[in-house]
Amino acid sequence: MKTGFWVPVLLFLAIGSITLYLKDSNQSQARVTTSHSIDLSKESPQYQKVFKILETSCNHCHSSYAGYSEASWVITGQVIPGNPQRSYLYYHLRGSETGGAESMPPKKALSKEELRVLAEWIRGLSKGLAKMPASFSLPKTLAKKINPALTLTEEEVYFRCHSQFSRSAPDSEDQLLAKVKKGLLSSVDACLQLLKNATFNSKSDSISNSIRRTFHGLHNSWFNNFLLFNLQASFPSYDVLDITGPALYFTKSLFSSDFNFNQILSGNQNLRAVRSQEVANDYFIYKKESSEMRLSQHGFFVGKEKNKSRKNWNPNFVARGNLLDIKALKADSKDLLPLYLDQTDSYLAKIFKGPLNIRQNLGGGLIGSQSFLLFNHGRELGETMDGGLLLPRRWSKMVFSNLLCRELPLLRKVDVIKDIQKKSDISFRKQASCLQCHSSIDPLAAAARQMTAVASSDHPDGYTQHIRLHSSNPKLGNGKLLVDSDTSYHLRPPHGRLRYRNLYGKLVESSFQNMQELGQRLLEQDDLYICTAKRYLYFLTGIDVAVEDYSTQLKSYDPISLEYIRFLIFLGKRLKQHQNLSYLIKDIVSSDLYRQRDYQIYASD
Amino acid sequence: MLSLKKRILKIQKDRNFFLVMTLLLCSPLAVYGNSKKIYRADRRMGDRFYIASRLQRIFGAESSKTLEENILSKVRAFGGACSPYNVISEFQKEGKKRINHHTKYRCYSGLADSKVEPFIDAGILRTGHLHKTCDLLVAKQQTYQFAINLAGLGSNSAKSDSNLKKMLRLFYPHSKKLPLALKKVKNPSWKLILSSLCKSDYWQIP
């Protein structure tokens, strides 16, 4: 063929590639904002006028508005049909006389006529538009999604789950494998039997030990915070407080027949690992192998050197060896700190008389456990919460992130307009954009208001860090939930509010009186179950599905994404029903996806 | 000779050309369209414990030191969290020197190793460490011989299809067909075949 043909072909292909590349780049941004152009002829005449105003005055900064249909404004919560005063879009316009915090456009205000057109459009909007996300109906499922040529045999499925669970391939003498080969046992049942063999009341063998280690390690990787706020305090603390503490709740649920999934967020007991203790603790786990710091020679201390109250302390250490069981932790005399300090500076530290029970739990199971509180308290030693600047926000952020797989912000601007406190001295309480995060984490953090981080002593590297829980005093009354500063805040009853948009886009607003009730509120939602399903799905298949407010962009997901969302919701709802992690694993292992050699599904229709 | 501009003008007159161009440009756009992907599909590889366990079974106990140095200690390349309290460790006196005993579950780089991902998709780090391990294990006579014996072969065994299958099954126990690539290699040494299989990706996906 002549070269004259290829020149324009290559030119067009290059243009095509660049267009595709730009399209993909835009799509990555589209997770936050939708930037598709729309067909204006399908919109109402009123909105066509509004669109022109936005195009002239707003879109050069807010380019995503170019892709907003009438419904988009309502679905994203920026416009409340019938109510311009409460609509985020109108509220922020300069001269709208709604008292908005941010006047827009920044340089030139809209004319009175333009404002009137906008207000009239909002007043005339149908309230039916707002119902769209609530219905949350996913498009139809894929008709055919597997590749039969890549489907595993029964034997291969067992090989797969054995390899994943124990991190070793089954050997030729594996009895379950023999049964699967003979057709006496299905691969799914054989996989479940592996889990059953690893339950805590079963006899321990090397495969069962490996399986417990695998899943406990997996659960532990979900709780990524472990560094204490004061780095110096780190290394002795991990020998007294289990670094895998939060994960113990999930592992117990998987391997104990008497610990349902909902018990993870119930009760007021800390858990302790029972391990095989082949050898005595001999060195700090924090130290690397080159270190020669030995527990027996180093020692732990309580008290303060300056007033000569410092003395040796002999705490209970975290057990070592293979994980054999997980039990409720009952504090004994070794778990009581006779003295403790509000900081480690010898001159400034204030000393407190104990006993301080270092195993106390605030309720709500995992979320009120010492380890989850301490690893996520995020405040300086000695700080007490005042409901304003001082709140354990990292803790509440981690409740959303670690347990619900959700990252901030979790509210739409329209949700937080009523929370704006114009007279507050705290800047983030005045801005809607700040409150999209703070209106979720602040009222949640109120549940953990009783906690203060303390140190056992002022010894340079012989102190441990703990959580002191102040006793609440009902006589003080509830007081306001969010204040600028309340010196008695940490002593008031720990009431608060769970407030976020769940993954169906529904606004959850649920009050609680204490941590135990917060645990129950979280268990009532689907998010916790779907988050757990997401994590197991990733571990077993490598498919990582993002969990977010799906409602606003349902129509823009590709067919495979929709299939995964559907599967995830199915798994989560099933878990909520049966409350059993083994069954969740069973649901995944029995799926078409797990049985595909390449762990992929295909959109063939 | 016509200039480029004239050639383009000439071609643009061709109606078929426009049809082809429209298809070329529009079909990928139509596929990508307004679709948004909400998932990430990582290849579900085995972690460092799985890889070390499989290789130790193939190359024998003599491989353990190589595997510890090149696989087990490479936590960030292969994934697989350490178990901080699963470590059996005590400082023992041996003469005047203190010896530290550990298990393979120890946290090589500190406690952050206990929070790593359960597996890590194939990347340049992982591939590099695996290639080096395979080279070392195949080069070492004891480990090479162990693998050859395990496959039921000898160093001088013929490169027949049935013998190649025996070697293949060390890494791919469920494989029934001999891959074409393995058939087509002309007179390879068993070392080369073993090394190539060891370095391949798919056996690492459980």
C-alpha cells in the first residue's frame, strides 16, 4: 500500500489516542465531579435559562457544572426543590440575602433579574426529583459473565482456597483433597472444613495454625494505625497492649462458634489472645533483631523521679507464640496502675494516684477497646476533651475508615447548612465546606469524650502509654453536643450522633447515649457488613471495589462495576442476615468470580 | 511527486476512507463513553509465605537460606504481614556472643510489617527478587538436583513431551497440556527449563 494512505491514518489514530487519553484523565476526576456535557433540549425551559446564567458567571471556575442536568443539582443535594433559602447553590450567591457564608461569584454579583430566575427555578422544581437516589435500583445484571474455558475444576478450587487460607499448597496426603478428587466432597465444603478445623476449640495442627495466622494478619492489616502519638512511648507499650487488639474481634468472630459478627461492636470487654508461649518474653517486640534490649533487664516503671515516687512495675505482658484462642480479658492486680502522669516531662508532669485499670473498655466492643482508643486517640498526653478544638477526631475518622470503608467527606453541603455556627470562635464551624467532614466526625467523637491518654512514668524509655477513662457524671447534664469549649465536656454523659450519607446516598442521622449504643447504630446500617465483604472479596480475588455514596453516579458506572457493586451489596446483606464470617467466605468461594482462573468477569451482553 | 497536503486532499475525496476513519475514531470512544470504573483488579498473587513454601517444596530444605534472604525478608515486594507475637526469639549466649533466634514470621523491618497488604501484585521489585532466587536455586547443585529428582528425571533425561510435562507439573500440578512455547524450544538444558518455569508468573497465583 502507498505511504500516502498511512500518513492520515496514523494522524487520525494519534488524535484518537489523545482523545481517549484525555477522556480517561477526565474519568479519574469524575469520581468527585461529573463533567459530561448535557443535552439542554431535554431540560425544562426554566433550567435552560439558569444554565446560561451559570455558564456565564460560574462555569469558568466550576467547570463540572457544565455537565449538571436539572436532576443532578437535586441528586447531589445542592438544590432543595421548592426552597431556595436552603439550597446550597442559591445560598452562596452574593446578594441573595440568605446570609450565605461564601459570596459568589467573587468579583461580580449576579443581577437581581438573574437571582430571580434562579430562585423561581428552584421554587418550581418537582420534589419527585429528589427521590431518585433513594430508590437505588441497579440496572439489570449481566446475562453472561464467565468464560467457561477459564473455569477451575473442583480440585483446583480446593487447591486455591487451601493455598490462600494456609499460604501453602495442599500436599499429596491431604485428606480433604482426596475426598474432593473422589467426588465425595464439594470443593466449597472442603474449603469450609479447613476453616472449621482451625476454630479455637479444635485440635491445633500446623495447617490450622497457619490459617489462623493468615486471617489474623489479614484482619490486622485493616487497622493501619498503631503508632502512638508520642513516638518515645511506643516500644514498651506494645508488650503490654496487643498491637493486633482491634483485629482480635474479627478473628474471634471467624474462629469462635460463640461469637457472632454483631458481637464485634457489642459489649464492654477487651479481648486477649491466648498464644502457645513456647518461650518466655525476652525482648521488646518493637526492637529489631540487632537490639539486645531484654525485657527482663530493662524493666517497667510507674511514678515520677522528681518526687521519688518512681518504682518498678510488673505488668501482664501480651502472650507470644501461635494463636490458640481469643478470650475476654479479665483485669487482675497487675493490670492496675498505682500511679500515672499526664505527661512525661519530669518537671511539668502532674502525678495522679491510681489505681487505673488499663484494661477498661468504653463499650461497643472493638470501638471502645483500649487498643482502638489508644492507637487512634490522636491527642497529646493529658489532654481532656472540651467539645471544641479538643475532640478525638482521629478516632471517629477511623471508625468510618476502618469499619465502614468510607473516607471523608461523608456529607453533602446541603446536609450541613443547618450546622453552621456563625458566632463560633472555631473557624471550621463557620464554613459549610469544613463541616462536610466535621459534622460527621465531631458528633461521633463525642462518644469517646471520656478518654485521656496518660503515661505510666517519666522514665525516658521505661514508660507505657494508656487510656484513662473519666467517669461520666449525669448530674452535669448532657450540655450542648458541639460547643466552642466546655471544661466539663469530658465528664458529661457521652451522648453523640452518627451522621453521614450511607452508600445508598441516604442521610443517616442517629443519636446515641453512649459507646454501646453507637455500636448498635453502626450494626443497624449495611455499611459495616458491606465493608467487611469488600475486604474479604479483595483478599480472595484481588478485586478491590471502592465503597462510596453510589447513588449519585449509578448511571455512569460501567457494566462490570455495577456487577461488582451488586455482588458486594449481596454479600453484605447476607452477612447482616447470617452474622457469620465463614458463610461470607463460603459465599465468595462459591461464586463464579472465584472459580475463574483469572478472577475476572466479563461483560458479554 | 505530490506534496503531503495534496496527497491528503486526494485521499479525503475517497468516501470509503471517511467511513474507516469514523469507525476508527468513534468505536473506542463509544466503548469508553460515559462509563466509570469503580474497582481495581489486582492479580491475586501468593504472598511471600506462599512463594517460599512452594519453592521449598520444589527445591528442598537446602533452599531455606536462599528463600529467607530473597523471598521471606522482602515483605514489601511480596506482601504477607508478619506476626509480631508469633516470633520465637530469645537471646542466648553462645560463647560470648548473643544469638537471636527468630521464626520466618518475624517483622524484618519493624512493626509496620504487621500492617502490610495480604499480597502484592507483580511488580518490578517482586519480579527481580524472584528471578534472582530462581537463578540461585537452579545454580546450586543440591537444590537443582532435588527438583530434578522430585520431577522423576535425571540430568540426562531426554527432552520428550512426557518428561517436559513432569517438569511442568512441579509448578503447575493441574496442567494437562504442554504449552506450545515449551515444545518449540530447541534442545534446551533442564536447568534453563527449570529456571524459566520458576520465573513464570502464573504458578504464583493460587
